Amino acid sequence: MKKIGLVFSLLLLSTLSYSYADVEKITNYTMDVNVNNGAQANIKNTFVIKNLVSYPLVPGIGELRLQEQGPKKILIVPIPFTKEVKSIDVSHLKGYYKIGNGKLTPMKLYVKNNNGANFTTICYEIWEPIDKHSNVTVYLTYDADIVDNGILFKTVSLPIGCDMDIDNLNIKFDSPYHLTYLKPEGNNFKVPKNTLFIVNAEFSVLPLPKLPTYGYVIFWLIILVVLIIIFIYLEIRRMGKNDDNKEYEKNNKSDTK
């Protein structure tokens, strides 16, 4: 069995000026995460940025910071209650935006190389002004190399943070595997600016129900208990054979006398 640490992404949306964080907010944010076969997950982000003031604003440059978080491993075996954080590979990056009910407009997109950093940065640019109290809707899709394929379990960890308030955060998982763990459950989460909100999920090829903790932890605990029981059984059996041999030798000595 190999636990898959599908762990995903510190998300930071920033505008051209830090002051924009006080005059804009995200009213709705939907993240669709497709956990399938292969080493990459397909991520679709749709979020609405609202201009809160009575004059036009230009969003400028925004960022998505993605990182993989998962347990350390000995060969292919995950070590429970450990954590390793690293950057990820991103491909098939596409993005569009629309102002209000306007037409979709392609965005300039690029991935920044963060030498020595433990995250990957996707940058997008919007230089069209948003009218007062109006919205801009952003659509971003990409494939992220955040899946470590295993036999029984795949896990996902989504750290999400922003320098703007998020009123309604909704995360949707799409996978042919069975959802065995989700924390927290529900949707329409409110995320204050400059805070970190984390959603953890796990999927399994086994038709398991939802569990109170990660299935891979329970699996390895069961394996450990079984190995201990087998060891104790073999040790008791060995000691019993030794006692039988000693009794046999003792009886043989008595007969020879």
C-alpha cells in the first residue's frame, strides 16, 4: 500500500497595490479539484473580485502560490504525523476574465521560478478597470503535479489564504475514488484576509465509508497490530517448543538412569 499525499496549495491572491486589499474582496470562490489517475490533478478556479468603492480600480497583477504538502516517506511508505513541503510543476495553464457581464478576455499568465523556495507562483494580469461597485470574474485552469500515485489512498491538502476577504469559499472534488476523509465538511466558508484556511481530504480505491481520520493511518496501525500479534504468537510458540524440548530431554535422562 502506498499512501498518496495529495497535498495542495497555499493560495495567495494579490493586487498591484496592497491598499487594494481594503477596497476589494472576493464575494465567491469556487475551486474544482479533479483527482484522477496519473501524476497530475486538474484544478479549475473561478472567483469574483468586487470593487467596494465608488471609483474605478485596476486589479493589476495577481498571484496563485501552489505548494505540495505531504508526509515524509521511507521508500514508498508514508510516515504518519510528519510533513514535507515543496514546490510543484504546473502545465496547461489557461486563464480568462470578464468585467461584469462582458465578454471573456484572455489573460497574460506566467509561472515564476522561485529559486530555493518551497512553492510555485502562477501570475495573472488584469489591466482593465473595474467600475465602481462592479465585479471582475476570473477563470484559471491548470494541471498541477501534486499527485503521488499509490495503491490504496490519495490525500489532498488545500491551504488557502488571501490578502482580501473571501465571503463564500466552495471546494468541489471530482474523483472516481471513494471519499474517505474530509475536514472541515461543508461549503460556503468565510476566510478573513491574511489568514490560512486548510481543507484536508482523502480518497481510496477501497469502498470505505467516511472515517474519523486518514485511512492510511488506520491501515498502517492495523498492519502494525497484526505484525505485533504474529510476532507474539510466534514467540509464544517458540518458547512452548523450547519447554517441550527441555521436558523431553529431562524425561530421556530419567529413562537412561
